[in-house]
Amino acid sequence: MRPKIALDINGGDRAPRVNIEAVSLIARNHPEVEIIGVGKTPRWKYDFKLIPEDNSVKTGIMLVKKGEADAFVSAGDTGKIVA
């Protein structure tokens, strides 16, 4: 079974462009991992599953809590993530 990793598209100083590029690169080069992008993004074709949500941190954490993702990664505000 492939591990599922939810990644915050909106987190970080250069989001969403840099995060979308990184997630696409991971999805193309590591087919053994299922990537789930979480967050509002411009509309174009993606190499990964996308869940378009305004609150990407809350949604990513809920995916892990529900067992729909094995991990959540964000370059965003640490305080918001651990709260």
C-alpha cells in the first residue's frame, strides 16, 4: 500500500507556486507515494490529487485524523499547525 502524504499548497513565503512545483516534482519522481495537495490554487492541470480548501492546514490535519492521509506537511505558520 502506498503511503499518502497531504501537502499544504498555501503554506510558506513563496506559496502557492513553489509548493505546486515541488508537489508535482514529487508526484512524478516518486510514484510509490500518493500525494494529496491541499489548498486553493490557480486552475491548471496537476500531477497530483488536489483538495481545494481555504483552510489547508485544518483540512490536511483532518485527512490524517480520518485516516485518509498518513502524514501532513506544511511550510506555513508552525503555531497554526500545532495549535
